[in-house]
Amino acid sequence: MKTKRVLATMGVVVAAGIVPLTTASPASATVVQCVGVVHGYGYVVGPKVTTACTYKPLPNPLGSDFPNPTCVTMLVQLGITSSRANTACSWA
């Protein structure tokens, strides 16, 4: 009985964590998504990448937000290519 309760609780927690990630758009993107993009490109993710990803994109009244230049610069200084840094930072 106790095992079923623990498994049910774990299922709810996992679902609560997955749903926002699968339904988020760039306008509601997060540090986790930015870090995930960097990791997805095969780079090692550490505290410096996480810090860079805290810089939110700059609003663009005409469409998609602009990647934050501070985020991009910090990632490029860590050895991430400019195009990949721009992609990641657009998800920050």
C-alpha cells in the first residue's frame, strides 16, 4: 500500500515537471531550457553556463525576442559558438 502511494506521488511530481517544459514557448522560456539547449549541443554545463542563461531575452515589439547580448557573450567566452549561444540565449 505504501509503495503504491509513493509511486503515485512520484508520477504526479514527474508529470508536473514535464508538462510545463513541453508546453512552454520561447516567450515563456526558462533558464532550464537555455541550459538544456547548451547541453543538447554537447557542451558541458556548469555554473557559468547557468549564470549566462539567467539573462532574459530582450523584448522585440515586432516579433520574437532578441537573445540577451550578455548571455551570448558569456557563452561565447566559454567556447560555445556564436550561433549556438544565440539559440540558447533566445530560450533563456
